[in-house]
Amino acid sequence: MKVRNLGKSGVKVSVVGLGTNRFGSEKTPQSEVNRIIDHALELRINHNDTANADQN
């Protein structure tokens, strides 16, 4: 997984993030959430977007 610097903090962030706003809803059961997160970790994704909505 490619990474980029997060500003000047020295933290490396994956260029691909995981959107998690549907996690915890009836539409996405916990077993599916676990499977998705496990796969993201295997791909070395370390950027998780937990916002309920995006703004322009």
C-alpha cells in the first residue's frame, strides 16, 4: 500500500482509506464489519474515515 506524509507530523497515512460510516447499522452486521476491517489491515490500510457525512 502506498503511503503519504500527514502534513509535517511524520505520520504515514495510506493513500486509500476505509469509509466506515455504515458500520454499526442494521445494514452491515458485525461479522461483515470484522471481515472488512481484517481485509483492510491485510492491505495495510491505516486511514479510516468515521465521519457521518462529507461536506463540500
